[in-house]
Amino acid sequence: MANAWKRDKAPKLLSPISLFFLFSFCILIIFFFLFGNSNPSEQSTPSFTIKPDFPFRSISPFDCFKCPQSFPVIANVVEGVRYPFLFSIADLGNLPDKPHKNIVRMLKGKPFRKPDISVTIQEVLEKMKSDSRDGYVVDVGANVGMASFAAAAMGFRVLAFEPVFENLQRICDGIYLNRVGELVNVFEAAASDKLGNITVHKLVGRLDNSAVSATGAKLAFKSNEEIAVQVKSIPLDEVIPESERVLVIKIDVQGWEYHVLKGAKKILSRKGTEAPYLIYEEDERLLKASNSSSKEIREFLHSVGYDHCTQHGTDAHCTKTG
């Protein structure tokens, strides 16, 4: 203790050789940071980059990285599905007085209410998974991705078609949140029977009821303001090569189902188990608003070999038995 307050000895200075090596090391570190990332395009690509498994025809996938970020992002896990996933809602409700029901659930510590289509998709794909069947799930009228992410959570590849920009932003949220960029390709287009442009009517505050028919868009929400926008239209046959297997096609396009099916005639004409399992909305009121009918759809499906259809609420499930 007698020497406790003595001044410490001055440290020895580094020798000239040590200083030389230290200086050289610092130069190497600076050189690495300045020139080591000589290819910025490779370094800036996030880990969930979309990498198509085949060259798409007539249209390229939507680029989530060039898309302005949706705001605010309100996302949560979905309740009660066997293969969990998250999605980001586009309709926030009338804030702050009447928020969307899923926002209320989240504030109460509950997951988002499971959409029926998510459960349906996973049940259909479960059997295909057990049979080791591989191929694409095509989600037409993807909205914010409830069906797409239900399939991707099981490891299936997805082609999602959605023409409404605000919904595309939320799908991009979900691609990032679920880390499924290697599985999900999304297209900014309305699937139809012709290649070109088409007018889509969307409702302010109800992005889940956009429709080609203005009457169909306002059928359930007559008081909402309706906006007409021009979007790209494309047949599924123009996008998906014959070499690629399609396991499931889900269609929910507010009455435009007949035109989507006509645009997929080559895919639907595939033989036996090579033909996709078909799920489409069959709401007579919406079909009538688009000058179509369930009878017209069933006759078309019969002509391409779909001889077995069952009704599940407002959805029809169709398969080929042969």
C-alpha cells in the first residue's frame, strides 16, 4: 500500500518497425473499404431478391425495390393456420375513430383474423405436399397476399397477379416480412383474356373490392367514392410457359372470372393431374355485373375437361377426374 499513490511509469513508444507495420495495416483496411466493393449492384441486393425460375413472357415481375414504401405498415401474424405467415393490411379503416378490425385485434394482443382463403389454400396444398407434387400456385386477384403467403409458407412457388398499386405495396411488405422473395413473383396486371390495357374501378377505403365492372366494385359499398384507373391486362397463357407445372389457380376478381379462365385455356386444357386444381369465386351478382354467369363458366370449364365442381360458399372448386 505504501506505493499505491506513486505515478505510473510512462509507457514505451512503439518501435519504428511496429509503427511501419501498423501504418501498412491501416492502409490495407482503407483500400479494402474503398475498392473491395467494386461492384455495387451485387453488394446492394438484399437477401430476398426475386429470382424467377424461368423467363416470363410478355411481362416482367413487379419490382418491389423500386416501389415506394407503403405507409404506415401495419402487419401481424395470422391466427389458426397450420403454416404461419404475416401480411400487411391496406385498408386501415376510418382512423382514428373506427380503425380496421385487425388493427383493433392487434392492439388487444391478438393475431389477425384468418382469411378463409388462407385456410382453403393450405388444405388443398397439404395433400399435394404429401404426394411430393411440385409446381406453381397462381393467385389471381391477390389483394394483399393472403393466399400467396399461405402457399409460400408451405414452400410452394407463387405467381401473384394484382392490378391495384396500394395492394402491390402491401404484397411487397409481405414478401419482405415473410422472407419469401425466392418463392413469390408478383405482377402488376389484371389477368384477362386479352393482352393490352383495361379499366379497373377501385373504391376509396375498400381496396379489396376493386373490379373491372364499376357496378361490381360498388355492389357491396354503394356510398364509397369510385375511381377508374387504367391497368395492364394479360392472359395467363401469355405468362406461364407450357413447360411449367401449375398446381393451383385461385381466382377472385369480383365478377371477371370468366375472362381470366378464357385467358388460361391452354393451361386448363392440360391432361389429368397435369391440369391445375381450380378455385374461383362464383358470385352470380358480380358475374352478372360483368355480363357473365356461372352457367357460362361451367360450360367453358366442361369444354376443357373439368368434369367435377363443388360449391364452397361463394367459391367453386373444380378438378379433372381423368
